[in-house]
Amino acid sequence: MKVLLLSDTHSYLDDSIIKYTKDVDEIWHAGDFGNAGLASALAAQKPLKGVYGNIDGQDIRQQFPLELFFIAAGVRVLMIHIGGYPGKFPESVKQRIRFHRPDLFICGHSHILKVVRDKQHGNMLCVNPGAAGKQGFQQIRTMIRMELDQGKIAGLEVIELGPK
């Protein structure tokens, strides 16, 4: 299964994002869509999973949960918009991690691209795809493409979309 992971679009969607949807099976959005039109445009490309973020209004909050746990190609996935990082998880996030025991923890919010292993929580892979939109302090817009197969995460690729 090939996945395109993005976050923090803040209502911005352009052809540079859309072109990467062609080669994946699903699109996952880690919050701060910005508006329901953007979510609909992504869902028109491929199946869409996501969580709402702190800037998302009721239109998005009615479509997407605050937290999403699911299994994809044998990989246990937990997605929360404001998640933090290993060693700096808020207590509420630690509780969700202990409960779900994910292989892959996905968050957004910070606009900072980060991929790191958390050895304290079973070598869980923690991924923040950065921000695909133009809002925020990031200099380069980013997202991630990866493959999931039989419980393994492989081929993780950072996609740079250019300056904001």
C-alpha cells in the first residue's frame, strides 16, 4: 500500500500536491485542512483518512475525528494533529500511545518535518510531514510518501514542494 501523508495545508492545494496523489493508494492528512473544499478535492483523488486540527472549523470537525487509530497493511497507525515528539509527548498523547501501541505515530501542527524512532514506546516510528500549505514559518513546503506492506514501513520519501 502506498500512502501520501500531508498536514497543515491551511486551505492551500495546488497541482504540485495533486500530482503526487496519482501514484498512491490512499491520502492521509494530519490536520489543519483549512476548509471542507480542500478535503473534498483530496478525497476526489484517492481514499482520504485524516484528523481535524486546531484551525479547522465545524465543516471539517464533522467529517474527521480528533484522533484516528487504524490498521493499514498490517501497520498499527495512530494519528493526532497536536501530538508532540518522543520525550516530549503530552500526558494525554502518552496515554493514547500506551493504549493503542502503534507502529506508526503521525502528527502535524508544528510545520516541522520530522521522522524519528521512539525506542521508549516499542521503537514506534514518529512522523510529522511538515506543512504542505503556505501558512506558517516553514521555508519549504513538504509532505511524505511511504509504503506499507505486511506490517512494515518502507520507502519513506520526503517530498519538497518548493518555497511557500
